[in-house]
Amino acid sequence: MLLFLTSCKKEKICNCGVITWDYGNTTAIYPYQTIVVKNDCSGNERHFDIIPTSVYEIINVGEKYCVINIYNW
């Protein structure tokens, strides 16, 4: 039984990374910003479309960004 408990591997939640690229589309009816985030754990990059809640909520390259509903990529 002890061997079974020690052999279980816990999944590490890795939902944060650094923004490597961004593109804002302010001419659309609903302005959005597309960003590319490089995952801190895997090194994989993924695109995300962000809809800012205000003009002042702008995300910049080099900033840390965490995704709420995706745990690994």
C-alpha cells in the first residue's frame, strides 16, 4: 500500500507564462488584443484573444500572464 501511495504523481498546474507577442485590434466593433504567451513550464506558446474591460487595461510584451481556465499547454 505504501508503494502505491508514493508512486502517484501529482499534476503540476502550469497556467502562467511570459507574453512574447501582442497585437491589438481597436478598429473592430468589440476591440480585442491577441497575445502569444510562452508557458513557464513547457516552453510552448499559445495565442489568446483578450477583450479588455477598459482602454487602460493593455497587456504588454514581457509581462507575466496567467490563464484561469486552462491549466497546461
